[in-house]
Amino acid sequence: GYIREGYWADLVLLDLEQPSLASNASCLAKCGWTPYDAYNFRSRIATTIVNGEIVWHEGKLLERSPLGQALDFKR
């Protein structure tokens, strides 16, 4: 795909200078746990963008629902 104006874009922006510790307590998955519990990552997620809309920024999940779409492949 492409990152262009008018295109749907899902992006994750990383802060490569900021380490982060994964934990079950901070996990947002429905199951409530992560296989990475107590793992130290060398970077952290700064921002997540779904279809051009910011849904996660600086450690906070924003109030709006992600507007994800299923992919359609033509083979």
C-alpha cells in the first residue's frame, strides 16, 4: 500500500529513545493478559493511527472507537 492523502492508513509511531515495560496490568486486550508480561522493550508506542484517525497517543487510549475495515484481496 501507500501512505498518501485520501488513502486509508493504519500506522504505529514509535519512540525509539523511550523503553517500556509490558505488564498484564497495562494490557488493553480483552483477555486481560499479555505473553510479554514483565518484558522490557527498547522502545515504546507513541501514537497509533487507524484509518487516518489517532486512537492512541502518549499512553492514553482516546475516547473514539477505531474505524478499522476488513481488507479485501482480489487475486
